Amino acid sequence: MSDTPVLGVSFDHVSLLRLDQTGGLAPGNKAFKLRHYFFEAKRLGAARLISFGGPWSNHLHALAAMGCQLGVETVGIVRGELREENSAMLSDARRWGMHIVYVSREDYRQRNEAAYQQKFIERFAPSVLIPEGGASRAGARGCMAVADIIRRKAPLARHIVVPVGTGTTMAGLVAGLDESFEIDGISALKGAHDLTQRVKALLPRSARNSRAHWRILHDYHCGGFARVNVLLREFMLAFETIHGVELDPVYTGKMLLAIHQLRACGVWHEGASVLAIHTGGLQGRRGYSWLG
Ligand SMILES: *Cc1c(COP(=O)(O)O)cnc(C)c1O
């Protein structure tokens, strides 16, 4: 993974940690979650890495890119049997050599079941299977490197905001930062009230006693996962025009809208500094025509 310096763009006391500008073809948080699996494949002599995702998955996109660059074969198990979703994401992944297996929505529901996973592990042996979204303790351990970047690049930052999908990146931050930090995770999902439990379960064992202050906010999903409402659309377009920073509608747009709203209504003090993690996801913009 490339170690490009991370620029902090600053406006109105909000700084952006630009993970979207790191990682080359696999920008954002995904490379942090995945790198352990590439070491593991090497260590075990496994030829292939397998994982799951939808037709616009940032996770599969990053896996395919890293596999191509590091010389490891990749297999993407993709939701949607009708192949209607011939997305730009899937074109990239195929171009980078990822073998795509389409499964029905029904079959896809079994993605976290051991017996279902075993079928793919054997079919593509010798292989290592990565849970959907890289949601694992190993993935969270990889994200502890983001905490190191924060300490190096933004040593004064104490209030960190990060978008949350599986909670793996959040778990890495909680594990890597101490009690002098406050970490707010903005859930991209509607009503995922088990996320607090999930983040706890993802904490690397060595970090079980982390004392960072953290919580997950559930009111900024804008209609649900990958859904967009008028408010989000207008906010993102205005934000990009004013600040010249591209966002994705699934995660980073909702996070910045949350920050904007919490400050505008006085829940968060407008003059207090916030460090927001730009986790990438910009390839997914191609799925939203209004983003041009
Ligand atoms: C996957 C992703 C997230 C969510 O990360 P988790 O570790 O699953 O919580 C956030 N932002 C972007 C851009 C992503 O692609």
C-alpha cells in the first residue's frame, strides 16, 4: 500500500483527513482493512482471495485493485443473478483480473454462514475468504494505522468523526486512540442499532480495554443505505462547489452533512475543531447520474 502523505483540507474548523488521496488504485479505508489478508495469503501460500459485495462495492473494487498490483488472484461473489448490474465498478474489477461469480439475492443472504463460505473456499482452493466489507478483527487491526496517521498528521485533533458501515474502521480508531479522544461514528445504515455491539466485537483483543470515548449516531442515513434524499443531494453539490472536495453519497457525504447539521443546530459548538476522516468511496459516484 502506498504511503502518500495525507493532506488535511480545512474549513470552518473542520479538517479533512484525506484517506481518499492515499492507496493508489485502492484509495480510502479499504486498503487498511485488506492488507492483513494479503500477508495472510502469502504466509499460507494461498493463490486467491475471495470476498463478497454488491455491484458497486468499494470493498471488492479495492480488493481487485490490490490483487492486481500485488499479484494475488481475486474472486468477487457479487449479489444479483440477473447481471443487470453491469456497473463501472465491475468493469474495473474484471479489468484488474477479478473473477466474478454472480449469486442470487437469496443465496447472498448466506454470505456469513460457514458452510456457504466453505463451498467457495474449496472451489477456489488454495484460497482465503474475507468477510463482506472486510469486517473482522484483522481488518480493524489494519485500521489502527489510521490512528497513527491522525497522531502524526493532526497531533492536536481530539474530536474525530468517521462514517460507519460495518464498524471495522471505527473499531480500529477506538483501538488505536486513547481517552483524550472523542470519536463519533456516523452510521450509513438505517436503524443498525447493533453497531455498538458489533464495533466492540471487532476490537482487536489487545484493545479490549481501550478508553477512547466513542459512540455511533443513527440519524444521518438519509433514507437508508446508499439512499439519497434531496437534502443530501443539495448539501453534497453545494459542499463540492464551495470546498472543491469530492464526496461519495453512501458514506462521506452523509458524514459531512451530519457534521454540518450538528453544528448548525448547536449540538456541536461551531468554533470547536473537528477532524473528519474522508474514507474514499469516490469510485461509487459513477452510480449516481446527478453527480455527473
Ligand atoms: C466501506 C466504507 C466505509 C465504512 O467502513 P466500515 O469499516 O465498514 O465501517 C466508510 N466510507 C467509505 C467511503 C467506505 O467505502
